[in-house]
Amino acid sequence: PTSNCDFGVIRRGNGDADVYVKSGNGKQRIIYFQNGRAVGYDRNQGNNNPSFRASKESDLYIITIGEERYEIPEPVIYGG
């Protein structure tokens, strides 16, 4: 099921950012962006480093980490 999550972001400019996402079960995930592209995530969750996929549809980033799915609007990365 899809739900809204609390999040925070540290922007470094030029599309570089760290997005902190907290899910409903209290789990936190960090997704890393460079030059406006999702490039990785925090791998210290102790869950065998699940696969990472990222795509972008219009102004929405779609990130898949194992069974987790995140949808991040572009303004989160660039501001606005």
C-alpha cells in the first residue's frame, strides 16, 4: 500500500541531495542524489543490501529498494 511519509532533505545544490524518509513503521532510509539522479541509498540497514533501481517520470523520481518503493517529487531535490 502507498502512504505519505515524513521526510527531510539536505540540498547541496546542482541536484545533489540526501533525502531522509521515515516510513510508518519508524524505519528511516536515506536516498542519495547526484546531479539530479538517484544514485544510491544507505546500506547500513542490515538487510543484505537489496537491489536499487531509480527512474524518473515527468517530475517524479521512482525509487525501488528491494520491496520498498519511494516516489519523490523533483522539487524535493531542487527546492521550489
